[in-house]
Amino acid sequence: MGTFDVRDMMQADRQAASVPDGSDAGQAHRLPPLAERIAAIPAKPTLSPVLVEGGARLLDALIVLGTGTFLYWFYVAGRAVSTLPYQLTIAGLTAGALVVFQALHLYPLGALRHVLAVAVKIVAGWTLLFLLALACFFLLKVGDQISRLWLIGFYAGGAVALLCGRAAIMAGVLHLTRSGRLERRTVIVGGGEAGETLIRALEAQKDTGLRICGVFDDRNDERSPENVAGYPKLGTVDDLVEFARRTRLDLVIFTLPISAEARLLAMLRKLWVLPIDIRLSAHLSKLQLRPRSYSYFGSVPVLDIFDRPIADWDILVKWVFDKVVGALALILLSPVMIATAIAIKLDSKGPVLFRQKRYGFNNETVEVLKFRSLYHEMADQTAAKQVTKDDPRVTRVGRFIRKTSIDELPQLLNVVFKGDLSLVGPRPHAIHARTSTRAYEQVVDGYFARHRVKPGITGWAQIHGWRGETDTDEKIQRRVEHDLYYIENWSVLLDLYILAKTPLSLVMQTENAY
């Protein structure tokens, strides 16, 4: 079910577990030995099956559209009395092909992996579509307005082109599969008989793309053995939080019965901060809901509990939005940035840019760029002390660029070139940032849930006045509340609204910016 099998690692792990190892002593949470080894295996970012299937639809549409248009210009152009019938025919067959192929189930990943198995369906669907088009020509009495030779060429050329396109898609999908880009790294929560039954059912399915990494369970008695259907128990749910971050886990499936409500809720409180999909197995449930209430892995039903925010096509849309708008902003604001760099250099000695480690997506560390606003010798790389009003560490230029947020403009380089920031999102906080008394994660329950998406240069919290110093518990609580609202309600229109509102908020809301 994947590119590696954790069962092959279990024997070696039993031997390693008996050897003391102090290499991780400095980590906040040390994983059990086998979980540590699995987490250390390099993993490429995975691609959503929705994106791959959408790409296949787009290629089919382009093939039909391109074939019909090419043959028109090659044979018909200049001879036809009217181009409208040809345009309508090409457009109708393009849309019709997508509908027919969808009805024939030609776009799931399993179908994209096997061109020979679906070749008959492709030709049959294409043929049916042309027969329907001929019937429409007859009923509308427009057959004499369209070249028969063009239609024959369109049919034959389209069939060949679609088969060639599907062969190219199959090669691409197989390459992505072999490289692990289409895997969904999965863990099962809950061992025992229920966990074993679920794993056996998932292993019996074809082309699900699931790669089971292991089992996690808080129980340590006979109900939760160390080995479940050949997969090891890797730790508790607390271990799972750290494991998920370090392995870029995609999916968690609970095998707990719905009746175990208290236990289920306790586990979900720990896991909801992660950017992963969470499902509840309904494989053995006696609760019979309508089929459309479930989602499926093959024929195995599950109930959707949490979905990762900004997934599938939304990721691509936001990525394109960031790159295009970010590049335009970088070009338009370059005079301001150049002038600021000169002013900083003339005002005080030291580098123009300040680099600071901050929390990024999934708690990963990113290096954020800012214009230096403090005296170089007083720079605070760890944000151990927040900048306060009339702070003597701030330079003359620094006071102006901090109040106007011009000091944040170099982060456009993070957006456009490094890709570790977004234009809009929760603001990245310094790793050791704290209020006057406590670290942020100690103040706000579920604080790390704001890291389920990429951080941004501006955000929902900032346009509502929650920017600048966060010296009290209330300020960080309100900021996180706004960040979570943004994550749950994201849309391109919301991003556009925040970007449009940001300049006004910088002018109107300056009481906390210094």
C-alpha cells in the first residue's frame, strides 16, 4: 500500500529500543523509537487526487477543442458559409465529452492508471457523443451546413488524440505514484479488533493511495496490542501530534465507536490543530445513515470529522493569487522599498534587512524578512522582549516604518520567491513570542490551529486593529480568534477584501503599532 512497509522496520526497532540514546534530549516531545525512525523518512509533498483528476479533465477538454479547431482551420476555413455551426459543434462536443466521460467513471485515479482498461470506454463514449451530435443535426436540419469530411476527421482524429492523451496521463500518474506524490500518509487511532478489521478492509481496496504508517492508541492494556494487523502501535495521541507534524501526515482515521464520545472528543481536542483530514470509521457501525452521508475509501465508509482548510483546487488558486498579486505588488512598491533601504542605511549602521525565525505552516520554522527598525546592536532575534511605546531600541526611521508597516514589505520576497508566506493569512509569530507573563500557546487553547495554513503579510486580525504589541492575554486571544475565523471562511474574495482594507487600517488603526 505504499513505498515502504513499517512492518519491515519492527524487528530492528525492538533491538534499537534497548540501546540508550540521548540525541533527542533537547526536544519538547520525544517520539517512541519506531515512530522516530518513520518520521525521519524524507517525504515529498503529496498531490491531491482532486487536482490530478481535474488536470485530466482539462487535458481532455483541450484535446477535443484543439482537434476540432485545428481541422477547421486546416480544411474548412475560407470555404464555409458560416463559422457559427462549427463553433457550436466544437463547443458542444467539448462539453459533452466531459459529461460523458464523467458518467463512464473515466477520471478516478484508478481509471487514470490503466489506459488499456479504459480505452474501450473512451472510444465508446466518443462514438456515442458523435451519434448524438448527428441526431441533433438531423432534427435541426443543419447537416448541410457542416462538412461531412470535417466531421469524419474530427471523430477519428479526436479518438486518436484522446487515447494518446490518456496514455500521457497514465505515464504521469504512474510516475507520481512511484515517487510517492499520490500517497495519503495515514494512521489509525484505536487498536484492537476494530482497528485490525479496518486495516484489513482498507488493504483489500485498490487504488486508494493510502499508506498506513501505523497505529496510535492511548490504551496500554490487552485491548490495544503492540501489533495490529501487522502494523505497530507507534504511541499515544500525544505522540501522534508530533508525528503528524514531522511526517506531513495527510489522514487520521478513528476506529472508536460513536458511543465513546468522551474519549473521542478528548482526542479531537488534541488533533484539530493539525492541517490534516480526520475521519471516523463507519465500517462496523450499526448506525445506518444514507449512503451520501458517508465518504469512501474504495468501498469502506467513513464519516468526515475535520477537513484540512484550503485544500485541493483552493491551494492552487491561492498559490497563483499570491504569485501574481505578490509580483505586481513587489514591482509597484519597489520605489518605496529602495527609498526605505537608503533611509535605514543613512540613519544607523548595520544591515538593511532583519531576519527572524518564526512559525510557518504546520509549525515549521520559516525565516521572515523585515526592514531593520532597531539599532543593530540591540537586535532581538528571538523576540524575547516585545517592542513597546517609545522603546529606545527603535531608530528614527524605524519608528516611521513600524507605524506604517513599511518594515513588513520585504516579506513580499518570502511570498514571491521563497513561497513560505502568503499575502493574506495569520501573521507569523516569533517562535519564543510571549505576552508580558506567558508564551502564546499557554494563553490560548488551540493556539497552534492558526498554523493550519501559511502565514501572511496581512490578515483578518490586522484589518480589525489587532496588530502591533500583544502584551496582554486578551490581545493574543482576540488575534487568534480572528485568525481562526479567516481559516474557516477563506475565499479569494475574502483575500481581496483584506488586501483592499489593509491600507485604510494602517492609517486609521495605529494605537498598537510602535
